Amino acid sequence: MSLVMHKKYHWLYVLVFITLPFAYALYLYPSLPSSIPIHFNIKGEADGWGSAESIFLSPAIMGLTSLFVYFIFANIKRLDPIRYADANTDNYAAVGLGVVLFLTLLSLSILYGTVNESLRDGRFVFLLIGLFFSAFGLYMPRLKQNYFVGMRLPWTLSDANNWEATHRYAGKFWTIGGLLIALFALLLDGVAQLVVFFSIVFLIVIIPVIFSYRFFKKTKENG
């Protein structure tokens, strides 16, 4: 049964997801040295250090971010200044829960990388981001007009047909682009990985924007 059907339990899921990194940090803490790496360069080499208590920094930041993000998504219809009548709050709550899960996995990977050099080159982070982009791409066609998530352009927000067409179109690019990011995360590292990542992100953003604008111009000409 889908998470959407269990919306009343979403906050419980959110709290569980937020707790997991803290639990892992508590597990690691007794065995940590007095100084631990807290920042890594593009090669995965530690270039910033902090006290053992710094192990709780990532869970705290990700946890607060998760609470904020889920609150926005769960109340998106109430907070949206336009309050689009067809906005499905269950769908947005499910998307918010997906973002919280992504942040939890990201936090866990950061914690693991702190004590294991094998996960410090960014591969797993880019893999997670790619899979998240791909999953979001699959969900994009289901998004209705709102001011918080999606291709929020002047012409998509003013025209429901433009919004729907743009998100159907963009969803394909985000799905494929996300999978490519995940694939290249396994094949590349260092500067090459960053170049490919930002190139794909640029394309999956700008191509749908161009499509949306052309849709707007065509609608205006025909109107």
C-alpha cells in the first residue's frame, strides 16, 4: 500500500528518518578520535577537521532541513498564495517524504564517509542525487500548479496547459538525466564527475524552460 494512503503516519515516518542518522552518530561517537574530518576536497581528501562532537552536525542540519521541507510540502496548498484548487496535498506530502528520505540517506553517507575513506570521493552522493532526480522526474507529470515545486515560470503559473505540458516534457529529461548522473557517478570521479554532473543539470533545466517558453509563444500567437 502506498505511502500516500498513509498520510496520517507521514510525520511519524519523518521523525523516524531524522532519528536514524542521530542513532548512527551515537553508535560511532564512543569510538571516534578527538579530531575527525568534517570537510573533504574534490579528491575525497580531508581538508577540514573538528572535534568528535562534530559527528552530530550533519544529522542536526539535515534533520532541521527535513522538518522544514516536509512542513512546506505537507502544507503547500495552505501556504500557496494562489491556492490552486486542483493541487493534491497527498501527492505533495509524498514528495516531501521522498525528500526527507533522500536527506536521511545523504546524512548517513556523510557519517559513513567520516570514518571510512572508501566513501569520501563523492560517488555515492552523486549516485543518490541522480536517483533522486530520476524519481522526481517520474513524479513531475503529476504535479499541479503551485509556487513551491516544479518548473515555476511566469508562463507555467499563468497557464495550466503550459504547466502540464512542460512537466510532462521535463519529467522525461529529469528521469533520463538522473539515471545518467547515477551512471557517471560510478564511472567517473574528481573534476570529470563534476563537469558531467553540472552539464546534465544544466540541460535538464534549460531544455524544458525553452520548451515552455515556445509553448507560451505559440499559445499567444494562436490566441
